Amino acid sequence: MCVNTKNIYQNHFYTKDNPSAAAVAHNHGTDVVCELGYVTNVTGVSNEGLLSEAIVDKSLLRLYEVLIQIRYFDPAGATPYRSIDNSEVSNLSALASALQPAQDGIVFKGNHILPMDLQGKSIAVIGMWANVTSQMLGSYTGLPLCKVLALLWAGYPGQDGGTALFNIITGKAAPAGRLPVVQYPASYADAVPMTDMALRPGSSNPGRTYRWYDKAVLPFGYGLHYTTFKASFQASVTTAKSYNIANIIKACEAKKQQFARLDLCDFGSFKINVTNAGNTTSDFVALEFLAREYGAQPYPLKSLAVYKQLRDIKPGMTSEVSLTVTLGTLARVDDKEIRYCTLENTKCCWMFPQDTIEFSLSGDAMVLDEFPQPPD
């Protein structure tokens, strides 16, 4: 655990000093603390008399359990990764494998200037990361700036994150990432008590995550491009349809040898056309959401059902993507005992960022899968 132990003392004022904070963390289940040196490591806290040998033993058992699970102590011949040398890690193929996902994950959040032509220009890299050569830093913070002309979100882009960002900034690569979180307004911090972790909205909670909260500054799945895309469901799937639950289950049981469980059976595929109406070749990530009205109220606004990335859509080109949905996506878990997934008589709709289709499920509810329960 990093930084959080320091927060126990310095920001939350829960303890009187750093060793006491580390002791609280270790005594309540933390196994590793990676900050502030002697006063928060196991040796320091133990020498302060704040940590018993029994707690240290418990942490060591858990740490060694993980090492055993990842086969750290296995003989070299039994673990193929032990035979990998630097030539297989530090080569062009491996570097490309690091760069591509880093570029894919960058989300383009706002723009008045990108991509930039840097030919003949000087660049200033400003801040605590400007010349970090001996360690990896994170959690950069600074004062709000009103003159930011473009905004990119990179998450944890790995070893080639810098190259990936530079390629996006200069237009060598086009951004197509989707925001994997909700960007909440500043007022949200005052609207939700720290003690209320409920996802569903209530009297003291406007709701959490994209499934329940719809007043985001930037929503889950948001992402701009260097081009303009037009996307829609194909005409063959836009007509409102009704599906009989018993018939769905019967069709899946007829091919059950293809699936480990019934909830993994394909419900159907929905084809989407994506046209690049701009001037820049770009990827496009298709997100398909499901909105449904059954179970306990209030209902979720939508839930991500399936997604897929299309590569290198050239200007004027139309690409087709087929998004396959499983029965488990349509089902819900019982809200009382959390025992099973069930298909219910309901109205639903598939929502794509630029299009929507409606359908319904009819007939009696049927169980897809029962979850193991602890003994009484």
C-alpha cells in the first residue's frame, strides 16, 4: 500500500505520527507499505513496539502464498518464463507490444490545438516529471490552469507511455481511447457523505458510476478523435423485436456443448456500421450499452454490455463491427439472496453512442445459473 499509510497520519489525522499510522495499517491487514522509509516499514514499526511478531508472520504467509501461486519457487525447467532472456524482452516486437496498448488507452478529452506540428518549434516539459531518470513517479498534481488548450488522459501507460503521448500530440497516432471512469463535478464531493458507499441513488446520495449518475463532467466511455465518425446499427437490427424467453433457453440448450454455462450462450449479434467522415485515419472503439427495467428500483441508467475496437478506418471508409451479447448480459442477480441469474419479462434497449434500438423479452422468468451458497 503506497501513500495511503501516510494519509492515515498526515491528512486524516487518525494517528499521532507515521509509525502509529503504519501500525494501524499492518494490524488491520496491510502486508506491504512502500513509503516513508524506516518509520513505516516493518522493521521500523516493530522496533517501535507497535507490531507483534504474530502479525508479521501472518503478512509473510500471505506474501509467500502469492509467490507460490505465481510459481516463483518452481524449478527453472517447470516455468517457461524463467528461460526468457533480455533478447526476447528488449526487441522491436516487445517494444511494439508496449507502445500499441499505451496509444490505444489514451483518451482525448478536450482540444483547441492538437495535433501539433512541432517542426522548427521548441518544447518545454514542465513540472516534477521533467527530468526523472532514476525512479518512476506518479500522482502529479498542480494548480488549476484555465489556459490549457488540450487535455489527454493516459492512465498508467507503462514503459512506452511517453512515446505514446508524443505520437498522439504530434499526430503520428490518432487517439481513440474511451474514458474508463466517470469524471465527476467538484460539487459531487459535497453531495455524497464519505460514509455512504451505495451505488444506487438515495436521499443522501445522487448515485455512483455511469450506471446511476448522469450529471458527469465527462461520462464513462467518452473520447474525442482527430476525425469525425458516424455510426449506426444496420437496418436489419433496428426494427423493434420481441424474444420469447423459453425459446431463447431452448435454442441455447440445443447447443450447450459449446458453452461451459448457460449464461455464456450467445443471445445474438448486433451489427454496426462506422463511417469515417473526416480526414484522418483512426481507430474507433464501439461501445454497446444495455438499458433495462426489472429488478429493484431505481433501475440502472445503462450497463456496458460489449465493446470492440476497429482498426485504421481511413477517411471515407465504412467499417462493420459485430457485437455479440450473451444471455448473462441480459440476466440479473436475485436482489434478496444473490443466488441466481434470471431472464425476466421486460423491455430493454441497446444503446450505442449514436443510435438506439429497442426490444423486449416475453414469457416466464427462467433461471440461467445458481451460485454456490455457504452452508447454513
